[in-house]
Amino acid sequence: MDSTTPIGQTSTFTQPTQDAFSSLNSQDFVKIMFTELSNQDPLKPNDSNAMLQQMANLRSIQSDLDLSDKLESLVSQNQMASASSLLGKVVSGISEASERVIGVVATVSRTDQGPVLTLTDGTRVAFSQVDELAELPPEDPDAAQDEGSGS
């Protein structure tokens, strides 16, 4: 029976932080080559060029995966920095409850789905769901005094 992920939830695949192949150094590679050559049948020698090509392909794939992980991390950091620049600004977007909201950004949180903005009224909006922003007008200290004096 297949297991399925409920709607609205995402399954995550986590890769080990380091695999055995990426930890190989030049000495390890030479040992593998000599082991391969010493264990082959002298009457049916293996094609060492094919093995070298396979190793190079595996290294290339590993490099691509490492680069992809680093780019993903960079994008995440960039999103967090961009979301943080919205602190104290008025934003409009779709809340986690799928409602249109407008409010001032009080905090920014990092989640698995990316940055989430918490508005002053407690409403949470995913950074990707923000569609409009504006700055609060500066408070006029003269206007606050006029209101307090009743003139």
C-alpha cells in the first residue's frame, strides 16, 4: 500500500551532510584504482579509462549537488534579508488562513517554507504571499501636541 502526503503538507527529503564519495581525497582515489587494477583478471583486463570516466561523472554529479545545496542556502538567506527589510512596513497579502489581510509587520520568522511575516495583530503571512507594501507615514510631533492641547 502506498503512503501519501496529505494535501497542504509537504514531504521532505533530507540528504546526509556528507557522503563517502565526497570525502575521497586523491590518495583514496589512487588506492581504488590500484585495487581495481590488481584484482582484475589478466586475461580479461578491465577498461581503466571507462572506470576513470565513471569516477569523473560521479564527481561531477556530486559537485552539481553541492552547488545546488549552496545556491538553495543563498536563496534562503536572500529571502530572509528581503523579508526583514519589511519590518515596520504596511503589507497586504494572503494570510495562513487564506484571508486577505493588511497590517504592519512586527516580526519575521524562518520556516521550512521560507520567511513568514507576523503582523502587529498576530496574523501570519508567508513572504511569498505578500503582494503589496507601503511605508507608514512618519508621525508628526506637532500634530500630536495639537491633539493633546485641544486647540
